[in-house]
Amino acid sequence: NDLRVEPRTDGEWLRFGAALYRPLSSVPAITAGSGAVMIGPDGYVEWRTVPAAGSVTISGNGSWKVFSVDGAPVGAGDADGAEVTVPAGARLALFGPAGAVLQVRHTVS
């Protein structure tokens, strides 16, 4: 596999094989409350950071994974409205078909 740099509107991303990596500094943060996250037209995973500890509820046509700040898995599941406790600094990965909208509610503890 070759490592390639791909210029994007929010910085340079790296492609290695089939994987595409974006700079953590370009990942949007989830704020307290509710919001919609749309899976982009390419169907890539949508990443979000969770700056404050609390709980996150995700619903819509898709699934999710949560990782701690050091990359350890915290939880995963379908976007069926289940609530997951998240530590401060967590990373949230949202999966779904291109154009799918997932509702994300973050409650700060």
C-alpha cells in the first residue's frame, strides 16, 4: 500500500490502502444538547469528539462506536436510541449509508 496525502477543505487527510485518516484537530466536537449528524455523500464514517463526560444517545439509520481518549473501546451498537456513558475526551464514530441523518443527544454529567 502507498501512503497518499489528500487535500480536503479542513486540512490534509492521509490515505493508506482503503483507510482514510483525518487530523484530530479537524474533528468537530459534540456540545451539550441535541443535534443532527449527516453521513456525507461518500458514506465515510463521521467522527466527533466528546469534550465533557456524560451520556450520549444516538438514533437514526446507522450504528456507532465510542472510544476513550487513549483509543480503548467504550461501547458500540445500533443507532436505536440506546444511551451510552462517555468519558471526557471520547471519540464517537457514526456509521450509516451516504446521506443518512443520525440524531445525537449529549447530556453532560
